[in-house]
Amino acid sequence: MCGIVGYVGKNQAAPILLEGLEKLEYRGYDSAGIAVRNGEDDTVIVKAMGRLKKLANKTDQGKAVKGTCGIGHTRWATHGEPSELNAHPHCSDDMNVVGVHNGIIENFQELRQKLAHHDYHFYSDTDTEVAIKLIDYYYKKYAGTPVDAINHALVRIRGSYALAVMFKEYPGEIYVARKDNPMILGKSDAGVFLGSDVPAILKYTRRVYYIGNMELGRLTSEGITFYNLDGDEIKKEETEIEWDAESADKCGYAHFMMKEIHEQPKAITETMKQYFDGSKVDFSTLEKNGAIEEAGGEKINAVLKGLERIYIVACGSAYHAGVVGKNVIEGMTDVPVEVDLASEFRYCDPKLMKNSIVVVISQSGETADSLAAMRLAHDRGIPTLAIVNVFGSTIAREADYVMYTCAGPEIAVATTKAYSAQLITLYLLAIKIGELTGTLDDDRIKELMTALEQIPNSIEKILDDKERIQWFAAKYASAQDVFFIGRGIDYAIGLEGSLKMKEISYIHSEAYAAGELKHGTISLIEKDTLVIGIMTQPDLFEKTRSNMVEVKSRGAYLFGLTTYGNYSVEDTVDFAVYVPRTLECFAASLAIIPLQLLGYYLAVAKGEDVDKPRNLAKSVTVE
Ligand code: AGP
């Protein structure tokens, strides 16, 4: 989705803006632009279609645009086709107001008509141009401050936004506002920064502020002043970001995705460390309503102890983690778990049981559907627990309880380390519920925790043998259709493996519960169709293997993924991949690694843009 940046301070703004936009490239975009002010002089706006490189070339890497105050934007088209005209920044006709926006203004047609009655003309198809001109309209109508004008406009706007705006009469100042779209503000001795996401500003500062929903900020080189919708000043706490600048760099890897695949052992170790006291799962550092609960986790423990049902809601890979989570929680406890796609959950009028909890999983903490699903749970009085990677994100701030996955910034659009950290978090949750509800005794907990601690090491071993997957990917890069089959946890692994493959290599792939093949899908199997069978679950091994035999007899080429020891698979499959043994409930954490590598190497072999696949955005902040 769109990315916004801003800077006001002692240095030239344009190079900083371009650098910030580059760090937000992973969010997905089709055009980009910057607007820079040089003191009292008019604002210079430069835009370009396509990759940021074009914008950088157009501005001589930013050197051709002078000024110490500016805003920038990468656009992921929603209203209006991708074009230079529709690219941001947008401005009022007399350049009185210039701004960038991330989000969707739902009533923009109605507002556009209103403005047209007041002699406003429109040069683009965007909702953003309407928002900027609405601010201009109120600024002139009431002759008040920029804060007044923005507040008047926000009262009329329906939808979501992260807005950054400059006013002609206020050089050296940027005004920001947000509702349901991410924005982070940072401060250093060199000035004040804004970005949609932490990586945009991490190089310059780790001292940040989170601006709340329907709040405004005034940025000057001296600092930031916050306001509420009434225009009253409000105070905000400065927060220190723990991520370091290197974590948002490729550090010698060809792609962020490969770097992040290799960071999985660390992401898992860090996540586990946070909720494991050496012998048991410990929730005393789990956040309640944005702060570590003083009672040391008593409240969440009480909720978990009385649970009669768990609802897991999420999108994409986070949903796939949820499907693994359902299997694991139901395997360790007597609590039934329902997993829903957030986009369905929010509109299906879910019948939520009283003693339940809604677990929302999200890497970004900003996914619009997941956020809406969580708000629905709140409205119905059901406690919510968010499993989130981005500190201070909207979902993290609005959830009743938060478990952070400590994966660090994830830049590649295709998630790997955040997914792995989500799995670990779900295992810990399962163990805790098992302990609290009495289905797991101390010995079993010890056995589970010992197995969990070995996972990072086992992942290292799988990564050591990645060249074998690379070789296979080079051979199969021309595949058209690929099928993943498995049962139970293996099916859940297939869902994620299939998504990894299709989202970056553009090879069509589907995951099926192995028992479903005969109900239709098997008609798609032809000579040499690649079928990837996942067989990590001892009780289901023979069942899935016989499903593989069925497709082999119809011509399929078989890739078998199993654990060391199941060598009988070699009689059946054409290509066998083994992962180290672990307890079967944790097999997803190991079996997913070769499938991530496969998706990655297929994309590389096909010459695709691994980290920024077409049409996709890292953080999906619109419905
Ligand atoms: C996975 O590789 C995708 N990038 C996507 O499915 C992602 O998991 C989904 O959009 C959910 O994002 P979130 O975790 O930030 O909520």
C-alpha cells in the first residue's frame, strides 16, 4: 500500500525523502513523488511513474530540489489508474495546500461535488486531491490555523487516512493526521521525520512518537506538537525503537527474503525468550492494554483458564499460521478453535461464545480486515489477544492483550520470519492454555519446551542444505501448475508453501487436503504435474502417501517432504526432502523452510522481483 515520508530540519529534505521512500518500497507502489519547500519560496513538486529510480534520476538523486522541509509518497493505485497525474503529492490550484495521503476516502465523490459547487476543479481521479482541496476550502473559509482547517476537513471525511500536508503560509512546517492507517513520527538533532513505517526513519532516529487515531501533529525543525480533533494540544510519550538500522538492510544477501529466511532461528529464539522463564511459559511480560500488566499476567491467565472457545482471525500467511495454531491448540487442550479469514469474519455476523477470546494474528498490525475483525470482537465484549510483529501498530494498540513476535523488521513482501515467529507464539499460547486448563502436566510441558528450544538449530541445519532446493527449483522453473497436498498440520504447511510459491514466482499453485483430491482436483493431474506431498505427521503419513501414489499413477511428478527416518518415502516419490525430527506438533516450523526456499529459488530462476512481487503490498491497509 502507499507509503508516506516527511522531513523538516537542518538538512536538505529531498535526499532524505528519497531514501525514506526507498525503505518503504516493500509496501508496494506504482508511482512516486516528492514536494519540497525552500523557505518562503513556492513548493516544488516532482513525480514519476514506475520505480523510485526514475524519481531519483529526475531530481538528480534529490540534489536538484532545494529546501529543508518536504513530504514524499509512493502510490499503490486505488482511485484512478497508475499515472503521473494521479501520483502524489497533490495540491490546491493555487498551491496553497500540498499533501500526500495513504488510505481511502469513501465519500470522496460527494466531497468532490461539494467542492465543485465552490469552483474547485480537479486534475486527477484521486480521492487525495479531493481531501487536499477540502482542507484548502476550510482554510480559506474560516481563515483559521492549519490545525483548524484540517480538523474541519476530517469531520467531513469518511474513510481512512494518514495525511501529511504543507501550507504556503507556514513554511518549515508539516501537518499530519491519521485514522486507521499507519504513521510514525521521529525526532533527532537533525530534525523531525515522518514515515508510514519504522524502516523509513530508522537510519535517522529511534526516538519516535505514535500518533493516535483522529489526532493531528504539527512538525517543525524544533519538534512535534500534537492536537486532538477539538484543536486542543495533547501530550505524547516518546518511545525508543529497539530495532537497529542494519535490521532494515540486506546485509550482503541478494534479497531481503533470503536474509529474512536466514533470520528465522534468531526470530524464534527472541520470541521464545520473551515468554519462557526457563521451565514454563510465562505471560508476565505480555501486554495488557498497551502496558505490561502489574499483576504479572494474572488477567490473561484468568481469561485463558476459563476458555470455552478460541477464534483465530487473520489474513494470508498469518491465517495459515492460525490453521497450524488450531491443530496445535486442539492437540494440547480441550478448547475448540475456529480459524477465520478476517475479511470473512468481519461480515459473517459471527456467533461468538461468551467465554471465548479472539486471537488476531498480523505481522504489520495494520491489516484493515484484521483490524476490523478485532474491533467487531470488542464491540461484542469478547477479549482480544493480538499476535503482532510491529511495535505500536494499530492492532497492537487496540488489542486487550498483545504478544509481540520478535522478528524485527520484515521487508520482503513474502513473509517468512514473521510467519515462523507467529507459529512459535501460537505454540506457547497452546502450552499455556494446556497448563492452565490442566491438559498438560509438568513433564509434558518440559518435553514440549525442550523440543521448542531445538527448533532454531534444526532450521540452521535445513538452511545448510539449501542448494539442493535451488537445484530442484532451476529444474522446475517452467512449471505451470503445482499442487501441495497434506493432512492436518501438513495441510496447513501446504497452504503456506503454496502461497510462498505463487506470490513471488507467479507459478499457479494450490494446496489441498490430501483426502479432497478425489473430489475434483485429481482431474487436473497430467503427465509431469508437480505434486508436493507433505508427510510429517506419523498418524497420517500412510494416508497421504497413498494419495501421492494415486496422483503418480496419473502421471504426476512427486516431491515428498517428510522427516528424517521416513525413508520408505523414497519408494514412492521422485524427489525427497527431509527435515530434522521434532515433536509432530511443531513440524510446521521445520517443514515450511524448504518450501520457503523453493518459492524463493523459483522466483530467482524466473528472474522475478523477489522482494516486490507485482500487484502485492506488504501491509494491506485497505479492504
Ligand atoms: C504473505 O507472504 C503475504 N505477504 C500476506 O499474505 C500477509 O501475510 C497478509 O497480507 C497479512 O498481513 P499481516 O500479517 O501484516 O496482517
